[in-house]
Amino acid sequence: MLAYSEHRRSPPALHQIRPGMGASSRQVRQLEVRCEEAGIKMTDLRQVLLHGILEAGPGATAVEIWQILGTMTDGHAPSQGSIQRNLNLLVERHILRRDVSPDRLWHYHVAPERKTALAITFVEAGTGRKIACDAPEVAILLRRVAAERGLAVQGASITVIPSAGQEREAR
């Protein structure tokens, strides 16, 4: 009977990637930023997984990504279960796209980045006056909160009232 150690393997880290085996640091950083905007915490495992996804190329299966990670880290790849859980999370948050082939295998692709600007409008409660909000940090916050709940924001209207200081100025 095979004996398995009772402690978990330490997660892979970026320094374990063999020289020349990782994906472009620019591409990985772009995916990391997208993950952070979607509310995904960047762990060592996820950083290594992003390298593996990009290195495997579009249309790779979870097993192919796992094999690439094994090659990249000299056999220190994370478990297939850990990879699948993280792939599912990346699909849910629209970082990856998953397609099913006729042979019933899931193939993963980096999802195209959404280029549409989020329309945020402040609506003054008393008058109904609409004020456009073009603050990117508000859009990032709304996207992150929505992603944590499995949603995607297309537009937002926020009802506001004048602050006490503005009421006095208006008089």
C-alpha cells in the first residue's frame, strides 16, 4: 500500500519556476490586475497558475495546464484539485473563458477584457438632477463588490442628497 505524507505540500511559488519557463511578466501582470479588479486575492498558487495558463496557450485543458506547471516547477506542481478550483474561480470572475469540446473536455482561454466604460450616475434625491461620475476608483469598487457576489455591473445609479455644507451655500 502506498504511504502518503500527512502534511500538505507547500504551495508553488514564483521562485520555483525554472528560468525561461514562465510566461511574459507583462502578460501575467495584466492578468493579475484583472484578477485584483475582480476581487480575486493574488496568492502564490494563483500567480504560478497564471504563468501556466499563459504558457499552455489558448484552448489548454486543466490536465495540460497541470502538466505544464509540473514542467515549469520541476515536478512541484499544485494538485489537480487546487488547479481546478482556481480555474473555476477565474471563469466565474470572467478572467478565463471555458469552452466544451465535442469530446467533453473543458478548454480554457483568457477571456477578452471588457472595454466598455461603466456608466455611473449620481441622482440627486430632491430634484432628480443627474450628475455623471467619471471617477475610476468608484467603478473599480463597484466591480469588485459585484464580483464578490458573482455579478457584473453594467451601469449604476446612486441616489444622493446635498451635504449640509452645500445646502448652506445654496441659500
